[in-house]
Amino acid sequence: MENNKTIIPSKNGNNTAITKPSQSGLKSFSGLKAEQISTALSGYKLQLTQLFNSPERASRGIQIMSMLIRKNPELMQCSQASIIGAMLYGASLNLDFSPQLGHCYLVPYKNKNAGGASDAQFQLGYRGLVELVHRSERVSEIYAHCVYKHDDFTVEFGLSQTIKHVPDFSVARNDNDITFVYAVGTIKGGGKVFIILSRNEIEELRKRSPMQKFGISGAWKTDYAEMAKAKALKRLCKLLPLSIEYDYRAFSDGIVAKGTDIKEIEIEEADYEDLTDIEIDTDTENDLLKTLEQEKEQELNNIKETIF
């Protein structure tokens, strides 16, 4: 296989070279205790600090990743290389794995190219997509909306392409009533680009995941509207005039980043057999919030000790 490097942007302006994968690094976190997982991830704090340009964000990122792994048995079975690679890849894009922010997610799947071993897929969320596009100097605005069956929705193509959407908030807005989803991007200097997906097209995209073929599950079950908007945004992003440094595979339905050195992370398109949709339960969210509150309290105590 020929190596092919791609550039991804980072907050501090230092671009990162990403290369195609090997099949190494299959060791998982299975059987490790919470402290051992945290210790393993902490070995990459320096790289995270450099990418985030913040030791506080690096520490918080490690704590969040550790809890996400422990809360999901499927992630425990994933290769450490793919999880660490995803963690560093997300940091290189200056994105956070916190469920509250919804920037990006880890999705476990069985890798056909690794003899059925599990890897963690890096997947952008709706908010992560919006965050990345907003950084572009060529796009001033981006958004997505779902259309429900009682809304007034008309589309006009031709020389003057327009969308008119008047929501009807007088009735309940249920996922089953979504008829279309659309995403719009405004280009600096003038001009708009938009894309529309019908309900059938949304469903076709959803069912590409093997776990979705026999019914709605995972994030599609709990957050159908957000997932639909993310699909539309991913399609739209491929049409926008973004900076050439961007790794457009980050806007795809999922990639696998492997490696323990951000300068030599290997990246591949997911070739999965069994994709498991991420579900963040209430306990996980509460744990993350509690951790963040404890960090803030510790910072205040440190300040008080310094003053007095």
C-alpha cells in the first residue's frame, strides 16, 4: 500500500501530517482498571497540551476519554492505538469529546482488515462540523434545520435558487413527522450554497450502518433530528470553499486514526462489519459534569492558597 499524507489543521497553526494505516496496535483496554486506563492516556498529556495549547484542556480531555472508555464495554475492546489516535486527531482539530459539547464521538466497530478486531472510529458531531466550518475564512455562516409535515416549505431551483421555510410551532414537532432536512452555507463576499435531503434519503444514509438496518437504535433513536442535520451538513461541507489544508475525510461518515505520535498518526476510511452507535447515558453525563466541577473547585482552592 502506498503512503499518502494529508494535512489537518490545528489551533496553533502547526499542520499535522496524516498517513495511511498499518494493522498494528491491536492491544485493547480490556481488563484494565480505571486508574490503569487513566495512566495509559496520561502518557499523551504533553502531546495534547501542545495541540490544545492548554494543560487544563489536556487534563480534562484525558479524564473525559477515560470515563467514555469505562462506560462503554465495546470501547474497552477497541485497540488502544485507534482510541489514542482518535483522541489526538480530535485535539489536532481542537475539538472536544465531551458529550455536552457534541463535537465528536468514538464509535466502536469490528475492522475487516484486522481479522475482526475492534477499532474506535472518529466521528464528527453536528456541532463539531459547525465549529470547523466557522473557522474557515471563506464561510461566514452555516446552519441546518429539519422540516416537519405541518411546516410551510418550498424550494426553487434555477438561476435564482431559494428556500422558504416557515415552521409551524403550534403543533408538536416529532421525529416521525420530519419530511426534509436542509443545510445552508453563506460564502463570504456573497453567495449561498445549500443541500436538501428528503426523508427517504435520510433513511438511506442511516441504514448504511449495519446496526441500523433492522430498526432505529443508538443516537438515531435518541437524537434523530440532530443526526439528520449532521448528515446534511456533511454533504454540504463537501461543496463549500474551505481552506485547502482541511482534511475533508473528517467530514465523512467516519474515519479511523491510529498511532501514538501526532506527527505519524495513520488514518483510514472505516471498513466495518459491526458498527455500534454511541449512546451516552445519564450517569456518564453526570460523571463528566462532576469532574468538571471538581476541577473548577480545585483551581479556586489553588488560587486561594496562592493569595493567602
